[in-house]
Amino acid sequence: MQITLHQVSKRYRYDWIFKGIDCCFQQAKHYALTGPNGSGKSTLMKVLSGHLSPSKGRLEFVSGEKIIATDEVYKQVSYAAPYIDLIEEFTLLETLQFHQKFKPLKQGMATDDLIELLAFPKAKNKEVRHFSSGMKQRLKLALAFCSDSSLLLLDEPTTNLDKQGVDWYLYLIEKYLGKRTAVVASNVEVDYGFCGEVFSILDYK
């Protein structure tokens, strides 16, 4: 997935979050999106995902050589963020099965493989609302990394993870990132250490 932004700006009421972004997130490259808390990183991530429309400007999404309509972009996107909620009443197994109705797993992966990857052997039939914050974050990350998608968006991916969880996140990058385009919004270096490009949102204030 390649995303080109043409003079993209976003505001809420009278406050501009960012203005005049002209850039290209190129296919199969990895980008760190940096800036202080409250600077608009998450807002830009929502715009990149196609879930939020810019106030000015336009985005062009291309997969391979095919232009993707904005309302079809979600099919190509895997997105993990603290503000994306899981369905608390579902069990782990139900969550994985429900997710696959909308987005298949990477080729060769099955539900049991994902449960093994999560290392939650006793949580298969446990409702998500009873998971710890760290378990919920691992579940979000596993769903994002292991889905068949061409764009991976990660907003503060190590939120609520302990040292073991951070190591597990780094394993996901090594094992499952593949040739996808990736954008990581964070100010924590371990989150985006694999990224070759750094994009500061402060350049567009």
C-alpha cells in the first residue's frame, strides 16, 4: 500500500491539528510518526486509515498499481491502538473468529496458531473483559500483525506491555511484518526502532 497526501489538513472547530501535509508513505517502507502527546499523531493515523476525512486536501491510496477508493481502504489496513476497543463480551476464541469474518489471517495461519502465538492457553474461552490491559494489548497487536493486509498502522504499540510483552512485540515485527507498509506513531524508540524514516508532525503545525 502506498499513501500520497496532497495538502492534507485537519481541524476541530477552530483549531488546526496539522496543516498542508504533502508527502508519500511508500509501499513496503516503514515510518515513525513522532511528536509530543496531543500534537495530532493519532488524528493523522485515523486519516491514514481512511476512517477520518481531512478538512482540506486529499489522500490517494494505491495497492500495487491499483487505486483504492477511500471507502475500500479498510480491507487493506491492520490497525492497533489504545483507543480501538475490543468486544468485551466475546471470549478469546469468539474474538478471533469474529475478526476473520471481516479480515482473513495471513496465508497459512489458523485460529489455533494465533492462540498459540498469544500464549494464552487457559484463556481460549475466557471473556475479553476479564483480560488484563497487557493481554488486551497483545490481542490487538496479534490481530494487526497476523491479518492479511498491505498497510500496518500501530499507535503506541507497547502501551500496557511489560518487558516480556515488549520482547514479544519485537518478535512480531521480525516474524510477521513482511513487506507491508508500516506507520508507527510513538515517542518511545523501541516502538519504532525498525523504521527507516521519521516523520515529525510538528513540521506541519
